Amino acid sequence: MSTSIIPYNVTLGSESPLFSYSPVRDGPATQGWNASYSGSTAYVPGADGVGTAFRHTENDGASFSVQFVGTAYWLCVSANGGTTYNFTENGHSLPTSGLPADSACSQWPGAKAIVGAGNQTYKSYTVGINITSIPNADASFDFYGAVLELSAGSTGMTTTPVTIDDTNPGWNYQPSPWLQADNPLDYNGTYSYSCTYDVGATATYTFNETTAVQLIGSPNDNTFGYSISFQGVESVYNATNLWHAYKQVLFMAGALDPSTTYSLTLSNYDPNQPDGPGIAGEQACTNLDALILMKIPSATSGNPGSSSSSVGSSPTSPSDQGGSSTSSLSSGAIAGVAIGAVAGVVIIILLLWLFLRRRAKATSIVPEPYPPMEETVDLVSPTTGLPAAMATSTDLVRWIRHQS
């Protein structure tokens, strides 16, 4: 593990669009993954789920994955009725049954096992689960969520989480304004949304003095694909979710340079599917709740390197006293001024050397820059194994038009 970074844990619920699910993100459990709740046995359109959210599958071969840059990861799962699975990391696959769930999974009481690793090398990871066997009709697999460890800066930095609500005037909404709704479960009780499915339907926020960022939103039964533009890279995600899910991470980035100004843009548009869901009467919306920034203390307004020298403010000369004398400074005074000037130059050179030395030392411990998130393309369900009537549908025609 790199000792030069500040660990920053990000919790992802199973509904987060950062997870790629295959073959179906939200549909019948026998055909892929199904968004489920511990206290809800049937989907009720427009209603909130009851209890703990999780993704449930009875599909032999179903899988999910998430990509991030950091040093640790923990996945909270339950394999039921003899189901077997492999853990995957950066293309490598390992059969496992996990370890008994511990405190990392405490917010998901239904999770029976934890799979993951800590104290890893700081780099890019793609980790996930692949179901290898659903042996009988009673077998299944449940995924609850993950805790990922990113970087919130270099060792020695002081950072504080700052929440930027969707109503903050720093947001630039286009076309302006986005619509707004109230919900007590969102940050500050509000969220903003756009159902204009177009590349120009955007929300942008510009920030600095930040080492890590999370974009928070609400996947819902009317959300679809969206794009994130950050550091010159566009990433695409799938927010398909039949239940309304609160405070889910739509995007995250760590190891940011606090001296750099960043702009993050959310667009209600997926360039891979320019025509949207392709389902009659179906909206394609994006719900924005907040931005969470890990901020460093603001730099002081004073500039210690710009203090003025006394050489330029000489004592009052005889001419300033009203006399007409043109006498010059004595040789002793000239020598004193010369010595003072030389000393001033030496001090400036010494201060400059100390500044460059400290800057070089600080630079040597800054973690590698956050690479662009890999594009996630999980918006079209594979046709293999699906009934013919569903083969060209989007997430099984939104789970058969919300099961009618």
C-alpha cells in the first residue's frame, strides 16, 4: 500500500450506476439481476422499497463489476442454496466463498459474506463477482454493496467534506432551470432533474482546493443512461432502476490536485443510445442531489514572499527638510546601504531555495494522478438466452413495463 496517501472510503449501494450488471441490470432474477428490498416482496410503481436494498439473481453466469483507483475494496454478498461464484480482479478469477461479513458490511444486515482486500498497491482496479453455478431452484445470489478506498490527498493534508446541494447557485444548469422536487430523504430535502434527453441537458459545477469528489443522485424508474465529463474524458453509465434509490454515487474521483480548478459536467444523454430507451411513452431522466467535495483549508490571503525591503525607503534627506543643500551621503552610510542590499539579496535567495526544496519534497509524495474512468457500456441487454419477445428490449422493456 502507498503510505503517501490519505485513505478515503466511499460506500456504494447496489443501486449505484457505477456497478455494471450482466446480462440484465434490473429485470427477472432468472434472466439477470433484480433490484430487491428485504421488506418488499413485490414491486409497487412509484413506491419506495422497504428495508435493505440489494441486487438478487438466479441466473447461472450473472456477473457484476466496478472500476476505481485506490488501495482497498470490500464486497458484501450472500450466496444461497449452494450457489458458487468467482471473485474477479483485473481479469484474474478466483473461486471463493468469502469470509463471514464483518463491520464493513454492517449497514447491510442481510450480507452473510465479505469478499475483498486491503492494503493494496495504489492503482486502477476492476473487481467483481461472476456466478459459476446455480445448482437448484432454491439457489440464488444477493449483492448488497461495496466499500472502496480511494485517495483524498497526500499524507499531512487536512481535508474536510463539504456538501454542495443541488440548489447551490454555483451550479450551471442547461437549459436553465432544471426542474426541482422535494424529498426529505435527499440532501437538504431537494433534488433537481431533467427529462430532456439531449446532449445539451447538462449540470456543471466548477471547484478547486479539492482532493476527492463524489456526485450524488437518485436512480429511479424513469432514469436511463447519462454521461459525465471530467478532466477532458467522457464516461457513460446506466442508471436503470425500478425503485427510487436515494443518495447513490453517480461518479467519484480521488487523488485530485488541490491547486487545480476542475469542472464536472453531468449530461442527461448517452451517446451510445442517442434515441433514448426506445420504449413508447418512456421518459429518460437524470436526478441530481448533491456534490461532496473533500476540501483543504483555503490558502491565506497574505503572501509571505512579497514582504518589502527597507532599502527602497531611505531616511529623510536634507532636501526634504526645506534646505537647498546638495550634500551626498557619507562613505560610512554608503557602505551601510551596500551591506544591507547584499544581505537582502542573500535572504531572498535563501527563502527561494527553501521554498523550492519544500515544493520538491511535497511533489515527491503526491499520488499518481487519477486516470479517466473506464467507459461503462451496459445499457443494451445481451440477447443470448432471452425470450424472443425480449431480445431487442432495453432492460427487458423496463421489466415488462413495470410488470404492468
